[in-house]
Amino acid sequence: MGRPLGSGRRTVEQTYSIEIRMLKREGYFATPKQGNWVWRWNGEIIGTARIEWDGTRLMVRNQVIGLWKTGCRFGGQRLWFRCSCGRHVAALYSPNGGPWACRHCYQLTYAMRQAIPRDRHLLRAQRIRDRLGGRRNMMEDFPERPKGMHRRRYNRMREIHDRAAEQAFGMIESWIDRVHERLS
């Protein structure tokens, strides 16, 4: 039997996060830059944070974030956040507006690990909808292919989505049948 909604440990998905590759994609490590990072849920702004990169140090919400570089196999370097616990991580989290730290420091888990099997399939399908820029509502049409995404990748994601949704709905249907049998 699964856990009721809202019980268990706090998850990564319930927490504000920053990822090093997203900051790099936005141009933070190329030249000094200041800006605001915005978190959205279903199109609504749920949080913001001031981010500053002066060329040598990264500040997020007035907290200095340590950085670490490692060499890549065929040249170049990869950036990592350095957590206060000493770990080199690609993402930092801030539950309830606290200081930024890795998921191990806050003992965060993933929603998939806490979900019962029928919900895992549903979460997988919803995550694909999110990635494609759509809404998580399974009753809405599947999102259109984003500009720049290869058709093969889009079709593969659609197949995975459809398989996961079919499994989730099949498991939900059998669960409803079992409940109906108990009540009769």
C-alpha cells in the first residue's frame, strides 16, 4: 500500500533548485552578469532569486556559492558547485528559502522513489509533458514538438509517454476494479 499524499520525506521536485548547466546556458560564466532567476509552476511565478557572477565568484541570494572545475577527458573543463559539505554537485537546493546546499545535506529524495508503481508511470508521462513545454494535465492534448528538437527524439519521447500513460491508466483501472469488488 502506498503512502498518502504529502507524507514521507521532502522531494527535490518540491524544492527551489539551481543547476550549473542552466546558469552556464544563460551566460553567467562567460562574462560578469547579474540577473534574477525565476521559478514557475503551471505558468505562475512562485519564487525569484538574485544571481550575480563577477568573474570569480557566484552569489545567489547574498550567499557565496563555491565553484569547482574538473578536467574533461578530451580537453576543456567542467564546472561544479561546491557544497558546504564538500561534495561537488551539479544542482543546489533551498527548501523554504534556506541556504543553498546539495540534496544530501537536506536529505531530499525524488518523488519517483516515494511513489507507488501506478503513480510512477503517471509521473514519468507528466515529466515528459513538462520537458516538452506542455502542462502536466493528462486530459489535454500532447504538446507540440518544440522548435529545434529532432523529430526522432520527439517521437521517442512520445512513445515513452504513451507507454507510461497506458500502464498507469491500466493500473488505475485494475485498482478501481478491486475497490469496487470490495465495496460490492
